[in-house]
Amino acid sequence: MKNKEKLVVEVVAAHNLMPKDGEGSSSPFVEVEFENQTLRTQVKYKDLNPIWNEKLVFHLNDVAHLPYRTIEVNVFNERKSSNGRNFLGKVRVSGSTVAKEGEEIVQLYTLDKRSLFSHIRGEISLKLYLSTKEEAKEETVSSVSKKIRKLQKQSTAVELTKENLQKQHNQGDPKPVDSNSGEFIKPVVITTAAAGSVNGRSGGGSGGMGSYSNGPGEFSLKETNPHIGGRLLHKDKTSSTYDLVEKMQYLYVRIVKARDISVFCGGEVIAEVKLGNYRGITKRVGSNNAEWGQIFAFSKDCIQSSMVEIFVKEKDKEEFLGRVWFDLNEIPSRVPPDSQLAPQWYRLEDKKGEKAKTGELMLSIWFGTQADEAFAESWHSKAANVHFDGLCSIKSKVYLSPKLWYLRVSVLEAQDIVPGEKGSSMVRYPELSARVQVGNQVLKTRISPASTTRSLSNPIWNEDLMFVVPEPVEDYLLVCVEDRVGPGRDEVVGRVLLPVNSVERRFDERPVNSRWFNLDMNFGTSETNSVSRFGSKVHLRVSLDGGYHVFDESIMYSSDVRPTAKQLWRPHIGVLEVGILGAAGLMPMKIKDGKGGCTDAYCVAKYGQKWIRTRTVVDSLSPKWNEQYTWEVFDPCTVITVGVFDNYRVEKHTANGGRDSRIGKVRIRLSTLKCDRVYTHSYPLLMLHPSGVKKMGELHLAVRFSCPNMANVLCMYAKPLLPKMHYACPLSVNQLESLRYQAMTVVAARLSRAEPPLGREVIEYMLDHDSHMWSMRRSKANFFRLMNVLSVIVATSRWVESIRNWQKPIFSTLLLLVFLLLVVMPELIIPMILLYMAFLGIWRYRSRPRHPPHMDTRLSYADSLFPDELDEEFDSLPTSRSPEVVRMRYDRLRSVAGRIQTVVGDMAAQGERFHSLMSWRDPRATFLFVVLCLIAAIGFYAVPIKVVVALWGLYVFRPPRFRGRLPAPALSFFRRLPTKTDSLL
């Protein structure tokens, strides 16, 4: 039976090719080989950044054998003077990377050399997928060549599109286009009927390189279908550990040590692992003690050779002292549950292939996946161009935030304080205050007020000051009593220094005992042993509060709400698993070595105290991580944050002073996820720039929230969100915001000292440190959010008004009958309301959200902003703009505040009218109100309440012909009541 599936290799574009025609340019074309079938694209004359958008279709003998085949892609330059061609680069693509139709994405490949002396540069973009829609036609190679030349002359649309997209390639912004965009031409399709026969024709579909459009679908969430083991019913055992990511095959080489290496004068030696065009070099060690203990990992997709060679060389010399080689077909495979392969001794062979006196090398070699224990510590082949100092910054790591405590310092009073400036002849009133410092955190009390019952030397404050301290507690608490002797000049009149680790810890609201501490009066002088005449003291109550949760992120999307003290923790209710698959279409973030735009991307995920960092994929706009991580969940109403960054420490000149650039982040609330379901989606990475909102790419995630006991999860909804101390001894909003900034500073300082470090810019972006800053955009977004909430009340009032106006007589009649029924049987009111809400929830189950929520540009009011409003949001504090711009923004803010002021004044006026009913400010109005209350009291006593309510309902719902257009007398009476507006200046 003939196989219907075809292999489609869509050659999209290439950029930054090497000029080979002697005139500073090239005329490139692409030739693809697969299973004795050879196809080529058109020639793009005088173009170092060509765009083809051509499909090459190959026959498949057996789809099951495709993962074991390779596709050879060669780029050549066509010579005009002769029939020859120049080599521009090649790529070998493994058949295991071929996607299914509809799941294909543009992949960027770096062109490799054919030999050691080849001068090659540039990249090529390809799409590889299986298709059943492409049909083959029998044609000869000569007819194809003529048809290609004819298509070159007639495809004016192709050239126009190339000119439009050429600008983007010159700016170093190669980016895959949205496959749904209709602005691009249809690619040329070349198919094969048999080996050596090809066909050139126009095909459907779209593809290529280009900029993203700003259509509504660009910022939407997309569901994906990756090949992961977590959603398979009959999955194999190898996918049990990493079942939310795609399996990635690696060749691991562990070089342990060498012996019997003969080097002149006992110099230093290195070991080199070579696999095709990739090679990894170990550190330098002495020949007498040649121990390395390093692991090298080569991706199976990049393997371009049938053998791997390990050389032992003397440093700074090309000639090797000995080598060992292995055939890739003979290398064993290892599954993670198995123990690691034991390294063995191998006899080195010299240049002549003799194994006599060249020494021995201990190593182990195997095929494995990213689930291997050696994966995290391995040197990866794709990091071959990273300098030695930057290698540590590209590894994947797991970090733990320090446990944070609130330090509460209650400064109560002081006794026998000697004021400053003892030599002053003028008698003045001392202005005493207390300054408390813990590490870099400094807070001050107010100046002690004067009291008739206390002397001037015995100030009283009674203030609570809060600080954030991490574990292990190594800081000191410094309390200074200061006297203000002049404007901006405070003199320390006494201090006390306490170690924080000796402070009492409390887990509930019961206060600790206060203590008197002697103040040191002789600090800063040479009289260390002198005795002070006065025994100045300060009264303090100090405690480490473990009953609070120390917030380092916003309360609205916090990832953890547990208290600091572990004794108060509840058992976890579930497990959160996240598979970070990869990203697509990332924006180039920097220029590297004249190659154009590139990105060295890595991911950071934060949930609770656990931070994870994936490895850095070097120089790729479509990185694949396929790393899986697990967190314990203690509360379902929490949020996990995943951010994508560009690693600037990869560059040698910025390894010490560079800042990692933001690419975007994603938040996922766990309460919106179903239990034990795998969510695989592509999340848009959105960033707000001074020019507007931009899509920086897409992040592919697989998320699963597992909870063994659903009853425990449901019980969490009835428990308080925060620990008990937040309600027993609540902190003010300003205190929480200030403490959150202190906690973020402590976490950033601790994680920046890890290896590899997490920069402060990464911590600030993940924790939203600037969420409290003023923004006209956020103000508008919050205003429209409030209007959306109140729209339900507005819609209900309009519906009631339409019923009152009898626009639909049938509905008005039915509602009036229901109202009279409820008046007669009021016990049905609450059951009917509850039944209505229950049936409404059941009805809306059909239209429930199918996907997790994501960043909404319309809700954020980011799609319709003025440029000046965006510029104001990105302005620093204090401002760095010109006085004219600041004056214009100030006037705009005044106009907005004026409207808010008017609304607040109107609301206050309505409240003042209610107050004036009984204030006798308008004696006639108050007299009428009192008389009406007396008459109404007698009437309600004499008439049953059901009759009163029924008559009121009939009066309100009377038809319009029985109503006048003038307002009701009660409303007119209320509007005539006086307000305090006339008393304002």
C-alpha cells in the first residue's frame, strides 16, 4: 500500500549569508536531500537575506522510520560566469523533529561548515512537517529548472513582499509570522514523484518571515497538542518522571580522569570531545594528576557524525597525545531509574592508531534524556560559543527564598535623657525622637510631645515599628535616641545595640514582656570605661512575629499565604506540576558579533518560596527547554508566575555589569484549573513599551494541578485567606506596602549571591515592584473595571424601568402577579432568590471558560492609549522630562481631579441632605418630616404591612397613562433640603 503522507520542507528565508560572488553579495539557492531525493529552490540574485517561501515535498517510504532519518539542507551560491557553485552552509535536521500538519512552526538553524577551512555564517529558517494534502506530479529536472526561471520573472508579488520584509532583516529582527495572516504570498511548492523527479507549482497556505500584525488573534491564548506522556492513556515507563515535556535525546560523555600521560616537563593537559562540528574542552589539569570529572551533553538533533572522538591534548597545542573513538550505533541507552553507568578505562591510541604507550582515559558514554541526573550539570553542545565565565550562568537551578520574619519594635518611652549641645547658653525645649535601624532598614518615631505630667528628660512615644529580617538571623538592632538641635540636624544622645537572634519569638497575638535597656552615652569617644553620671534608659518591647505571612509580592496574585512559623503550617492539599516546553517567535534582544539580532532566553518560575531557573538556550529565537518542575500547594487560590528573560551574562564584555532584559511573563491562578487535567497552551508574551504594547513571542507551557482529596480543597474556601495574626493585629495598607518593598529587597540581595545569580531586575519584574506607581492607563483600567461591576446594577434598574413603562405588557403583568404572590407569601422570597441563583449558575456552566485566563490588553487598557500617557508611565521618579511636558501633565491631572472632585462633592451633598432631615437647619422641612413620620406611624400601626407593600407595588407599577411626567413629591422634597455646599469657600 502506498504511503499517503509526504514530508514537506518549507524553506522560508535566510539572513546574514556570506558574500561569495566577489562583489559583496551572493545569489543563493537551497538544495535539500532526503532518501535519495534532491530538490532545490529558486535562485535569489544579489541577496544576502533571501526569502523563498517555497515548499519542497518528498515521498516517504515508511513514516515509522522517519525519526531515524536525517534531512540534508545545503545553501549554495550560483556563479554567473560558470556553471559552478559556492558552498554557503549546511544544516542536518533529524527526522525526529518533524511535526504534524497544523503544529509546524518556523525553526531557525545556524549554518554549519562543510570542512575546517569553510568560511560560513548566517542562519536559515525552515518548517518541517508531515502532510497528506500535497500531491506529486511526474516531471523532469530540466522542466523544473525552466519553470523555476519562469516563476522568478512572473512572481512580482514575491519581490514586493521581499522588499517589505527586507527592512526587518536588516534590523536584525527575524521573526516567524502568524500563519493566519493574509498579507503574505502563497509559497512555491516543489514536490517529487520519485527519486530525482520534482515539480514546481503554486500551493496554498502561507508562511515566511515577517512582523506580527496587531490583529485581535495575536494576543489570544492558543491551545497546543505537544507530544508529552502526561496525557497518554498507555504511556511508557520512561515518561513517568517527565510526563509534561517532550522527550529530548542527548549523548552524554563523562570524562573522569587519565593516567600514564607522558608530557614534556609535566605540563598541563586537556581533554577534547568532538562530535561533527561540535567540540567541548575540559579544564586544564596537571599531567601528574589528570582528573576532570566533567560531563558533556550533545543534542541528538544536532548530531552530524556517526562517531564521537575524545582527544587528550597538551594545552595550547593542536596535536593530540592520544584519542578514543566510539561508533554512535554501539553506544548504549540509559533510562533514569537505572543507576549511572560506571566509567571504564580505555587505552588511548596515537596518530598511527597504535595502542602502546599513550596512556589510558577513564570515561563513560551513553544516550539519555533530559531526565538524566547529569543533565543539569552538563556542558551543552549549543553553548559552544559561550565564554568560560558565562558557562555558570546558563545552567538550570532551583532557588529557595529565605524565610522572612517581621521584627516588631515597640518604642515606648525613655528616662533621664540628657539633651544635646551641653555648652549652649540658651535654654530650649528638647525635641527627642527614636531612630531604629536593622541592616539597611531605618525608621524613626515622631518627636515626643510635651506633657504636663512628665519632665522634659522623660519622653514618651508608644509607637510600633516593623522590619523584615531573613533567616539565618545575623543582623543587629540599633536604637538611637536623637535630639533635634537645628533644622535637619539631629544629635544622638544615647543608643543601644541588640542582636536580633536573641529576640523572643511569638506565634500569636499575645504581647511579649517589655524591658528597660541602658543607653550607651560614651559611643564615638575614647572614654570607653567611663561611668555616666545619669543612667539613661529606653523602654522597648521587641519580638519576632512568626504568625504573619511576609508578603514579597502583591496580595492580589500572591503565590503563598502561609505564616512564617512552620509550627502553624497546614498540610499541603495538592501538587502543582509545570512543564516549560519552549518558546516561539521571540523578539531579538541584542546584536551579537555582527550576526544580527539574537536572544539567549531562559525562564524563571516563582511559586511560594521556590524559584526555578531553566537553562539558557543560546542564540535561538525558538528555544526548547522541556524542563519539568513540581511545587507543593497549600492553598488553591494562589498564582504561579513564569517569566522569560534574555541572558546578558552570556556575553563576555557584559558578564559582570549586564542586566537581563525582560521578554514577558505569564500568571496562572490555580483556582481556575481543573484537578488532574493537563493544560497545554501557548501564552502570548506581552510587554508594554513607550511605543505601545508589543508581543515579544509565545511561551509553551504544560500545567497540571493534582489534588488527591477534593474535600480538603473545598474546605480551604471556607478558611481565612491570611493567617490569624493579620486579623488579630492587622497591619495598615501603607505598612504592608512598605514591608513588601523591604522583603523584595532582602530576597533580591540573597538570590543575587547565588550561583548562577538571579539579578535584581529579574526579582523586581517577577514580584511587580512598580505596581504601586501612578499610571493614567491603570487608572482608566480600574475605572472601567468598576463600571463593569456596577453595570449589573445599571442593567437591573433599566430592566425594572422597562417593566414599569409596560413596554412589554405580558412581562409586566407576570411580574406584577409574582410581586403580589410574594407579598401574600413572603416566606418564598429567600428560597426563590436562591433557586434563581442556582439555576443561573447551572445554565452558565455551558459557557464556562475552557482555558486559563491570561494577560488581557483590552482589560489593561493597553490597546487605546495616547503616546504621552505611555511616556508618563515610563517616566522615572523624580521626573526626567522637560518643564513644559511636566506642566502639561500637571494640568491634565488637575482636570481629571476636578471631575473626581465634582463627583465626590455631589455624593457628599446627597448625604448631607439626609442629615438635614433631623438637624432643623431648614425648620419648615424638618417640621414637615416630623409630622409625616407621626402620621405614617399611626397608619402603619392600623394597616397590615402586607396591604401597605401591595398598595406600594401597585402604585409603582401602574401603567404610564396613570403617571405624570413631573418627579414624585417625595423626591422633590428631598432635593429641596439644604446642604453645606453654600458654606464652602
